[in-house]
Amino acid sequence: MTRQVLLYLSLLSLGSVLGQISYSIPEEMATGSLVGNIAQDLGLQNKRLVSGKARIYSRDNDKFIELHRERGVLLVKERIDREALCRQTTPCALHFQIILENPMEFYTVTVQITDINDNAPTFEKNEMRFKISESAINGAKFVLERAVDHDVGINDLQSYTLKPTENFALKLHNNADGNKNVEMVLQTPLDREKQEHISLVLTAVDGGEPQMSGTMQILITVLDANDNAPVFTQPVYKATVTENSPRGTIVTTVTASDADHGVNSKLTYSITNTLDNVRNLFDINQVDGQVTLIGNLDYEDSRNFEINVLASDDGGLTDSCKLMVDVQDINDNRPEINIMSESNVISEDAKLNTVVTMINTVDKDSGENGEVKCFISESIPFILKTSTNHFYSLVTDSDLDREIASQYNITVTCSDEGVPSLSSSVTLTLQISDVNDNAPVFERSSYEAYIVENNTPGLSIFTVKARDADWNQNARISYILEDSSVNGVPVSSYVSVSADSGVIHAVRSLDYEQIKDFKFCVKAQDGGSPPLSSNVSVRVTIQDQNDNPPQVLYPVQTGGSLVAEIVPRSADVSYLVTKVVAVDVDSGQNAWLSYKLQKATDRALFEVGLQNGEIRTIRQVTDKDAVKQRLTVIVEDNGQPSRSATVIVNVAVADSFPEVLSEFTDFTHDKEYNDNMTFYLVLALAVVSFLFITCLVVIISVKIYRWRQARFYHSNLPVIPYYPPRYSDTLGTGTLQHVYNYDTCRTTDSRKSDFKFGQNVLIMDPSAAGTMQRIQSEKSILDEPDSPLEV
């Protein structure tokens, strides 16, 4: 057994390989016989066939040949009968494709089936009968039935023999289709009186090895003279009929005439085709020669027919003609769409021109009716490209984005060029797999949150939220607190972030007085590989809570000395005794202070300014007023709930130091201490006098300097009280230096009047043996209301 292999390879522009290979095998090979080593002939390894899931794709011939992937060979799957498969068509071949995936490749394979001499020539009838007039002249022709041999080529019918040959000889006519018409020609006149019945044997012989033959018996009855044979009006008739025409459609009419008269001129028409199924599709009226359609015509099965028509008279004389029937195609077949290979999933980062699937189209019609064009919707990122005739590849035409479209239902529509056009469609569902190409995005560009101070550690402040347009693991977000510091302290000691929920918790209790706000960054990172992230700025503002009471800066409360403010008995109404100075480290309304007189020796003598803390007289001082006045002032803030502090102010109503001394000296001193009292008093007066003169010089200098400055600068802004920078706070009780100065600012209700400013300090020290130190400075303020104040 000889196998022939032809191999053709060509490359497609789409990246998939198209190869063509041909084999030739004889028919009737046993099941499992080797057709060819497809892997070796295509230059492929067997493991490529296995990994690529190689398979045979064929529309209707996949039952004869099978692919053995592991061996890389093609085998006969079922016994092949060339005559059943192709009839008389030559060459006879099986066409199919070998499809491989990852990457996608396909190869066209043709297996040609060669004929063997397995069919003997046969006649449809075992015998033919003729009635021939004895008056038939030499050369009279009698058409014989042709033998049929289903083999082709040299194995087909080759020759005929007729025995005996005393009266007749054989004459063969070659037709355009390769067949032979057999005629029996009268060579010697017949004599009914000598031989009324003649028996002949017609033998048909093919050319195969071994040679095979078939026979048919010819029985001739010799009649009396009928010397005129029928004659057709033309040797060849032509007709056209449309496929799918209804049964009973008249194709044409053939006509013959006979010069005889009477019974001998009566003609009978018949169809003599034996090889094909003509007599199953056409019928002829024996009397008038009208040919009609009795079967269904399909242009795709047979495009034309050759009908042999015989006209015979009762005398046995005959004539023949041919009727050539052309079948006209109509557009009655929709395009067939065959999916050769299909991918259901494609990555969103697939490159341009990535092959998604391959499609084969077939339209059984011909001409424009068989011209097929395929197209898809223009609003999707895919296009159809023609690879070869009737083969299309669906490829990517632009970038894919799963976040925009995670699935495509691609409808491929194929239509022919017929009128009206017929079309078919198939829908492919394509899933887009995700890649990590989107970073998390926070819902806001920045966040700002508020928390009240003195919070509980672990308190949830607020939540940051980010979203990721990717899917599954690529969209799983973790929140991370970025490393930074707040006033040199790591931000992680203030707040923490929940990795899963993005909830920000306070790690410790926050104090508004220590830190009022701080900023940090939170990073949102997805679970892709590599991960993508984005940052957002978070500002946390700490809200004040009324957690600090007011602190009194003046008057100073000391444990060992008694400070008293001196009010002369000549003081007028609204005389400024002193000013209670207090501060609150809270902010906002929590730091708004109000002053109230809680207790007083004589409530009718003094009042406290609600907002400024100034202690003034509310009536004229009289001689009846006690020298020693004790005022308790309460300072409250405006928080909820409010906090307060109290201060005791000692006021001495007197015009001389001895009077004051007698009232405020409640202590018992020994004689030695009293003797030294005069010394300390003289020393104190000397120091005070020196300081007074010095302060007077300084005040005059400052007065001149400010007067000059007032000529170039004028301001109506309220003056903020100035507290000496050397004040300090110890455990909530204020202390002042023993020698001090402070500025008194005029309020809005005192701008229309002048007043005398006095600063009186009385220090009583029990350890000083009753000695009193007094520093008093007075100054009249007579400037305009808008001029700066002097000390």
C-alpha cells in the first residue's frame, strides 16, 4: 500500500498558523489503518497535540478519520466506500481541519480516496426485447441499455462485446460526460422466414485487476416490414427549471415523427437513463413527449441533468435525442456559521489583535446567493477579520476594561448577497477577567474630624472609606496609618486605623490645652499583585471641654503675708480700689470669665465689675465705715457646667498707716521684735522713696516718648491688659513678685472722665515684728480719651 503526502504551509497575518497537508489512501482500508503521521508531517511534537487539545473539525466527514494525539497519527475510523462517498466524482477526497489551542492554530488536511476495482459492470435489466421488421435496412440502429460500473478511472467500464455477430454489430458513441452510448447496428438483412427470434448476449467489461464483467441478454423478434424509423425534430433539446419548483411543473416537450402510416406511425416516448436518478425526478408522457417534474430539484445536489429520450414505433424502429436540463439556483439556503474554536474568558489586559475565536461560514447556494459577509456590532471592542476564504477571526480591536464591561454578548451575523438576502447569527458570551489596574480611591480628597478632649482611649473618631473599581482580591482594601509625627511624637501614639474597616480610633486621651489639632495620612492599599495604593490627608481637631477652673493672678494669695488695698476715706463714688485679674486656659466660651462679689464686710460700699473684675466704691466713704474690709470675689467661667475660683481681697479704709496698722496687726510680738520695727520701717520707707523717684523719672520719660509716638500713630483698638511676664502659676494659686507694676486700662465706660490712678501695696509679714512696707505711686491721667495709658 502506497501513501502519498503533500505538505503546504503558509502564515496568517493574525498570528494563527494555517497549514495544508494532503494524503492519498485506497478505499476499503480496515478500521485502525494508518493514514499518516500528522505530527511529523507538520513538524509538531506529540506533546503539542496533547497540550493544544488537538482535534478534528469537519462539518460532515469526521466519522471516517480520527486523530490519535499521543501517537500523532491519523487513523481510519470507519471503512470508506469511495462509491458511496463520492459516486462518480473524481477526485474523491475528505476535507477537514486540525485545530490546536493555546496558541490557536489550525491546519487543513485533505485525504484523497483512490478507487479499487470492487464493483463489476451491471445492467439494470437482465434482458432487452426488440421487435425489428424484416424490412429494416442495413445500418439500422438500435439503442441498447448502458451498463453501470460504480468504479472510476481504469476500473470503470471500458468496452462492450456482442455475440453472436451474424446480423448485428456494436457501435459506441462517446458523450461529453465520458459515458458511452451503445447501439446495435444491423449489418445484414433479417429474414423472418428463416429466423423469427434472435438471442444475443451483450457483455460489458471494465479495466481493473482482476477484470470484471456483466452481461445482458437481447431478445429480438423479427416483424414484418416497417421501413421508416421515428425521427426527432432536433438531436438535442435544452430547458431550464428553477430549483424547488413544485411537482408537475412542465419542463419541455420533445417531438418525433414517423413517415409510416397507420399502426407503424404511432410513436411511444420513454426515458432511457439508467445511471443516475433522472427517472425519479422526471417523467415523459408516452404519447405526446411532454417532460414533467415528479421530484424535488435541489441546485446544491445537481446543477444539470442529461435526459436520454427514446421514440419508438410499433414496428420496433426507434430514434433518440438528448434533453439538457439546467437547474437554476435560487437563494434558499441560509449561511451556516460554524465555531471552530472559542475562548470564553479573556483578560482585560489582552493585547490588540488577540484572537478570541475562529469562525467558518458555508452557504450552499452559488454565485451572489453564496457570497457571505459577516459582521458584528460596532459598539464593542472587537472586530471580525477575514483570514482565508470563508474563515473569520474575532480579534480585539481596542483596550478592554472590566470595570466598564465585565461581559460581552457578541452576536455574529452572516448574510448572503441573494435577493432577498438570508442571514444567520450566533451569539458568543465572553467574560472579561480582572487585572489590578485601579488604585483605591477615597470618597473625599481630605477628611476633617472632631473629637472632644478627655476622651476615653479606644474611642472611635470617624471612618475613612475608599473604593476600588477592580474585583475580588484586587478590590480588597486594607487601611494603613502612614508614619509621621506630631510635635515630635509618633502619630501612632495618638490614633490607630482599623485595617479592614478604616475606622480611626483614639489611642489615648487627648488634651486640648496640649494640642489643638494634628494631621496625618491614611493609605488605602488593595490586595492585587503588585498592590496599588492611594493616600488621603486627615485632620483631627480637638474640641475644648470646660475642664480647667479660672486661675487668679492678682491679688496674690500668700500664706505668710497679708496684702491689703488702701482706700482713703476721701474716696469718691466709683473709686477704683483694685482689679481682680484671672485667666482660664480653656478656650471659647469656656474661657469667658465673669466676676461676682460673693461676700463683703459692707456690701453697700463696694461692687465688682462683671466683665473686668474691677472693685469700685459705690458710695462715698464715711468715717463710720470700718477700717478693715474683707471682700470675697468669685470668678466663674461660661462653660457647662461652669467652674469657678474665689479670691479674698483685703481693703483698708484709712488715711494713715498707723490706723491701718492698728487694725491689721492682730499678732502678738515680743519686745525685741517691736524694738526692731522702727528700723525696718525706716529702711522700707527709704527703699520706697528711692523706687518712687526712679519710677517717676521713668514715667516722665515714657510719657514724652509716647507723646511723640502719638503724633505719628493713633489707634482706637481696645487695650489688652498686660500681665507681667514674671508671673508664675504654682498648683493653681498665683504668685506675684513682691515689687511689681501693672497697667490699668480704661474701659468703654470711663473714657469720658479722668481718674486718679493709684497703686497701693500693703505687705504684712508676721515675721517682720510688725513692720509694714508700703509702696504707693500716684499719677493723674489727664490725657485725651484716645491717648495711650501710662504706668
